[in-house]
Amino acid sequence: MSKQPWLSVIIPTYNGSKYLTAALNSVVVQQDDRLECVVIDDGSTDNTLTIVESFQNQLNIKLITKARAGNWVVNTNHALTVAGGEYACFLHQDDLWIEGRLEQIKKAIAAYPQASLYLHDSVFIDEQGRPLGIWSCPLANKRRIISAEEMSQKLIIQNFVAIPAPVFKRSAAIEIGGLNDRLWYTADWDFWLKLAALGNTCYIPKPLAAFRVHGDSQTIRRSSSVAEFRQQMRSVVDKHALKSNREVNRVALFSTEVNTTLAAIVHGESTNLVKLALEFVLLGPTGWWRYWQDSRIQERISARLKAKLQTQG
């Protein structure tokens, strides 16, 4: 446990007792004694800290406790600065790693040491941890290097990167300013786009992490402010718009409208589906294909419908 960590796992927590044990166990099963878990707690009032302390003999844990602030982005940035690993990644309290993840990441780093991002597919799971479907990246079906240009063109259309999926150089994350703490919903998307622009991405076409879909998730709760939700998505697209590819920008803007419409439907607000359909038609065949391929909308909707049906059942 005293070895210099090669990887810092940033784990922001707040009242995470329902899922945190599973998340930490998924790190334990990687059987890697050269990683550290930087747990930064945002003033939990349940037994989150007791759970963290129960893993002290199994994991190298650096625990930071703070008064309640309600901003996971600020806490994540702070954890990045106090971490000690050459590489870093995020693991939210309700997500999981799949056994063998770190072995695959290490192989990718050894093969492609200059990559800016190491990325893999994920799976959607429900509250009980049951699989809901694959959350794949719209990249090649074999491990390969994705250029910064190709990655940016695809990623700006939709954030297809699950929070627990990427690994990156911690120094690079700090140099680009970390995550934007003014973005409560799109901070990770903006962060991946900034990292992807630095160089190539190494893609591993295997689901090596799990993203949990449940009613208490930030994705559901914080999208309730639909107008602000839309504004945050548009701000990321405007910031990272590709000057050399107007079609990609048009599809990206359409994608934000689809996401805003879906959020409005979830929260019972009125929507203009006719306007949305017209915008889709105007994209043309190449735009249709680009949106369908890169948005992963079929996977995202399918997983959430399955989760809802299982809950009702």
C-alpha cells in the first residue's frame, strides 16, 4: 500500500450508502496494489464514511471530508490536485468497474504511451446491478488509435463517454484547468473534449465499466431545469465547434435539441416535436447517418426504458 500509485481513482461521494460498497468492491477485485482511491465527501449524513473506512485495509484510500457544498465538479477538481498518481480516472459512487479493467488499461498504456485518453465501452445497469444494454463508443470495433480530429467530430455530437470509462494523465487534466465548475450537467463532456483535443485517443472495444441508471441519479434530477440544461449543452457545442466542418456542427446542435426534448418529456414539460422533426429532415441523409451513428441514442433510450419497466414490474 505504500508504493507510489500509478493511478488515482477520484471518487466524489455524498450520501452514497446505497451503492458505494459495490463501487469500492469493483476496485478491490482489480487486485492492483499500486492505485489510490481519493474519496472526497461532500458532507454525507448517512453511513458513507463508515463504508469508506471499512475498505481501508483493502484499498489505499485518501479520504477528504468537506462541509456540504453541492458541487461534485469543484470537489473532483480538488481531488485531482491532491492525488499522487501519474494517471487518473473518475468513479462515481453509483457506478462500477468490471473485473479485468485495469489489466486492459495497463496494456493499452504500454502499447500507446503517448495517447491523451484511454477509453472503452461500458454497460448500463439498473438499481440492482442488472444489465440494461451496452453503452458503446461510435469508434472502430477493434483497438486502435483515434485521431484528435476524428474523436472531436464524434464527441461533439453527443457525450458517448461514460464517467467511469476514461483514464488520462493527471498532469494534463490539471493543465487544461480541470472540469468547468460552472457546468453542473455537461462538465464531464466539456472535459473529455478538452482532453481529446490534446492528442490521440486509445480505444478498447470492450465494456469494462458499468453506468447505473436510477431515479436518484444526477442525470435525472438535474435535468429538471430544462432551459438551463439546454443552455449548458449549447455552451459546450459553441465552445468546441469545429470551424472546418459545418455539417458536424449542425448535427451537434440538433443533438442538443433532441436531448433537451427528452429531458422535457421526462419531467412532463411541453415539447415541439414537429419542429424537431423538421430540423431532422433538414440535416439530410449524411446528417441523419452521422446523428444515428454518433449519438448512440438507441442505446441510451433503450437502457432507460428497460430500467423503467423493471422498476414498474
